[in-house]
Amino acid sequence: EPSSSAGSGPIPLGNGPLYDTVQHRTSVYPRQTLPLILDDSLPLGYQHDSHEFLRFLLDRLESATGDLMRRTDGSEGPVDYDSAINSRLFGAWSATLTQCPKCPKQTYVSEPYLDLSIDLLPGVTSSVEDCLRLFTAPSRLDKDNKLLCECCHNRVRAARRILFYDTPMMLVIHLKRFDMNMMKNKQAVTFPTRLNLRPYCVSSSPHGALAEQYKLIGVVTHLTSRVNATLQSGHYVSYVRDGNELWWRCDDETVTPATEDQVLATEAYLLFYTLPAEYLAKRLALQEEDSRRAVRIAEEQANNNSGSTNGSDVPDNEITASQMSVGGTSSMSASNETSEVESTDKSAPLMGKKNKKIGVNEKCPCGSGLKYKKCHGAKR
């Protein structure tokens, strides 16, 4: 990509040949760079998936910057996730909430992500917002996949939902156009130049206001004239918005101007969004705050000799069940699910009832916090 600001500083990729090649340049000819990045897993001369290449490139970038950081501070071992350049630019956290329909028990797992791979709606023209609603919609745990509740010890149908706790500086959306047989879905998907992720975030997220501000800066499209197109055929073209708000069509060595309407009419495969410059400083401040909080939580857990309660070895983004909502409404309607209970331990819900009679107005021993008559006593 051409740059108008020559001499803007070296690219921190370590002291390897890739660093030597690019550190004094404002643009790079790919044929000189690719051999320094690729290995036998992505050989030249073959058709490869652009999303696969992006992840490969980011992995290499993280490896190179990690080596540089270790040499700089003299440390050994892996670089902390929140310190790596990939996570600082592309990384964020999602929260998966699971709700038991028979008791108030809710569990969550926080997980990092570098991009969003989202399914297309089957058989209809849709939008990226439609695909995100599908991605974050509650799913049912049923049949062989039922939830074994740790609270009431029943195996039940349950609801599970993925939401975003925070959102990255650089948001990459991968539209899953290729199936397991590598056949392409050419279905039209519209996408906006300004994307609001707040409807898909945890309502308590401190990043919510920033999530409304994403601006489209790049599109990768897969071109093919074949009716039955596959991942192993076709051609990739990129559209890039420069600092002057102009769009460019990048087709191998050929770079030509493009209009916004031309960009929005493409059959998008990868979408690149970023926060406007005025919001980047706020995002960095929130990121630093999250990192400090993670360290504090880890230290408290170490002092208390207790493990993480979120099902993850990452203490970040500790979310209570009551915070797992979207737009001020309940994040899931698990109570509306048709419940089917298979008790795995007949005495487990009463947890000691044989030894002590439980009053109807006493707290249920299952730990739900409800009165016995409104919890397990209601089933008697």
C-alpha cells in the first residue's frame, strides 16, 4: 500500500530478514516480502485462502514482535497476550453465557479473538448486521449436548449465547463463504461503511460507546466466473481506503481508483473496520485499564489460593451473570425454553435433606439464593 509519509519510522518486526527488508521503506513489493514470511505450509505457486494467509501473517508478526520484546526487556518465555502487537491491534474478548432453565445458575467463559468468522444466513440476501445477530443469537443445548448444571445437578436443555465484552481497534470480519467441501456461497451480503457493534456487546461493557464507531477501511473479495466456484479457484482483489478518504482497487500490481459505491457492491469475503483516530486513545486507555485489572484479579486469586471462576485461565473481563444483557434486556430467555430434566443424582438437589428438614421459607440448599418453596421445593 503506498504511503505519503516517508520515513515514518521502522516497522518493529525484529532483526530477521523481513525486518531488514521493510524497515527503511514506506511500501513493499510483495514478491520480495512473501518468501520471508511463508514456509512450506503455504508454498508459492498455489491458490490459498486469503483469511488463512491473514492469520498466518498475524502469527508471524506476533512471533517476530515477541522475539523483539524478549530481547528488549531480557525476559524469557511467551509474551503476555495483552502485550503482543496482535492482541493490542486486533484482539478483544467475547463472553459465552450458559443459562440453566431450572435454577438461577449462569456460567460464562471469556475467550480472546483476533477476528470474527460469521456464517451467512441460508438462502437469502442479508446484511453483516443480520449475520452478527445470527452469531450472537441464543443457541440450544439439547439431546446429547445437554447441560449438566453444577448447581442443581440436573442434565437439562439450556440456552447459550456469545456476546462481545470488548471490541478491538482493528476489527476483521470473515464471512464464511466456503463450506467444508470448499464450495463457495455467492450469496449477496450488504455491509455498511459505519458499523455499530454495541447491539452485540454485553450491556455492562466499558467499551460499548466505542463499539458504535467502526469505520470501513478495507475489503477483500474473491472473484470467479465459475458457477460452481471453489476455494481452489478464482482471484482475490482488495479495496483500501487511504488517509484522504479515497478508495483504491488493488489487483496484484495494478492499483486504480475506486468509488465507495463500487466497494459496497462487491462480494465481500473479508471486511476491515477501525476506530477513528479520535477514539484510538480512549481504546488504548481502556486496554491498559483492563490489563491492570487482570493483574489485580490474578494477584487476589493467588493470595486467596483460589482459581479463576470463569472457566478460563484468563482473569480478564470478569462478568457477573446479571451483567450479561444486551440493550438493557435479558441476554437470554432461558425460562421460555422447554425444559427437560434428567436428574443425575436424586438426592443432589436437596443436598442433605435426609439429615435435616428444610422449611418452605428457608433458602434452598442448592445455593440458588431462592426460598426452598420457590426453587426445588416447588417440584415436590
